[in-house]
Amino acid sequence: MKHFSKSTMWLLVFAAAALAGCAQSYHEKEERYVLIAANINLPYWQEAAAGLRDVAKEMGVEVKVEIDGPASYSPKEEVDAFQKAVSSHPAGIMVSVASPEIFQAPIAAAVASGIPVICLDSDAPDSKRVMFIGTDNFRAGQESGKRIADILKGHGDIVVVTIPGQLNLDERVRGVNEALKKYPGIKVVQTLDDKGDSNKAFDAVNALLSAKKQKVDGILCLEASGGAGAAGVLHRMDMTGKVAIVSFDKDPDTLDWVDRNGINATVAQKPYVMAYYGVKFLDDLHHNAVHEFKDWRNAPAPPLPAFVDTGTAIIDKANLATFREALAAHPKPL
């Protein structure tokens, strides 16, 4: 058996590297992916934007990413931003659907035009979208309900802060109600709509507690803005620590209140992970990388998983520093 000399081996390595360097890029020039959300000013979406930037950097200079949508919660303006993105013919679109009903036709039109659409964070399951990537919101609601029930030791009256009618949040409410079946001593006495606005959460909780008509032992906030608003009310009323708060997500105000003992715990999603892998899935669709069928556009079934659960994490005082370090490491938008 003949053996290669070391010099021959290195020549082969350098030749392979040179050929790889000359290979044509997998991606097209100015290949572009867009994420659409209903309130892009939330820190939640700024974290997702960091995931977009990191995955684009990894894919190469040809790939462009962007995020668009209204600067405050508005399902109608979100549809307008989605249709604007479709008219620019990107390689793929991710969308966090605020209202599944009004997105049915726009998503169908985008897919019919050959643009792959996946939902992330909030789904439109009856639409023509190819897949959903995000949180299993029913399970996340169960985690939230169990956490506040454990903090209250199984007894107390709680208020739920959410946005009724938004599918992902309704699933969390359903999960909460399912979890609380194991805690008959816990009762949901009122549900407040904060419309995704911390100020509105503050006003709603303030009005409820100021009226003093209802005993409140805990506040369960199922979307990102509610926790800080509720904690602000308790602080103003000198009630911090007297009413338990379990919130959602990990925007800076929420984490500050965890640090100050104004929020007991928060159930955090992974928008960075959603956006990062969302672009990878869109890229696979755009390039027909999964060869189960010849083309995703006319395949009898989508070539990707129907649902990818990115999971959640519970943040409290014990692990707060680790999560803050991770957020600080993300590149910030210019």
C-alpha cells in the first residue's frame, strides 16, 4: 500500500481549499428576507432583529435581512407592511400574525406569487403559510399558571393581563386555565386587555386596584408589555411584594423589575432563535433545498416541519444575570 508524503497531502488540502474558494455562492446576489411584526418598537422584536443580523452574517454578504411593521400595536398596519413586503418580491417572508382572519388572503396571495411565507411567534394555522416556528403557547400558558399558583401556595385570586382575540395569547390563556385545574384554590377574577402597551397595562391595573372592590393576590401577564405596567402600579401604591406578578418575555423593563423584586418571575420566549432559524427555513424553501418534492410551490405537502417549538425559559432573581449577559452580547441596531 502506497503512502502519501506530507508535502503531497498538503498540496491536496490547498487545492481543495482553492476549489472551494472559487465555487459559486449558493445564494443569489441581493437575496433578501423580511420579518413583519405588529409592533416593532418592542424590545422583543429588537432581540429578533439581532437573530436576523447574525444569520445573515453567517450566510454571506449576498443575503440581506430586514424587519418592518407598525411602531405601535396595529393589526391593520401590520397587514399593510406585509403587502408592501410582498410587492418588493423578497426571497421569503416571516410574519408574526396579530389577527389570523385578516391575514388569510394576503398570505395566500404571497404564496401564490411564489414567495414562501412562514409564521413565527404568532400563527395563522388556517392560512397558506408553509410552517410555524415559535413558542408552544398552550404549554407556555401552563408554565405561567403553575408558577403563579406555586408562588401563592395554591390559594388566591388572580388577574390575567392579555390581548383577547390574538391567537397566541388566547392559547396561553387556555394553558393557564388548564394548569389551574390542579389548583382549585386559585381563581381568575378578572381579565384585562392592555393592547400590547405598558401604559395601558398600568392604567388598567391601577384602576382595578384603586377601586378596591376586588381582592387581588396575583397578576399574571401573558404578553411582553403587561409585567412592567403592573409592577409600576404596585410600586406607586407601595405594594411591591404584596401582590405576586408573573410576567412574559424578557424586555429590559421586565428584567429591571425582576431585579427590584417587583416581578417574581417571567416566562421568556426566544425571539432571537425564532428569527435565526426562520431565515434558515425560508432559505431552504427559496432554494428548494429539501428534495422530498421537486418544488415546494406545487408539492402535495410542505417539505419542512409543520411546527418547530423554540421553547421557553423561566427567569427569576436566581438566573437573571445570565440572561442579561446574553442579551447584552447581541449586536444592537444602528
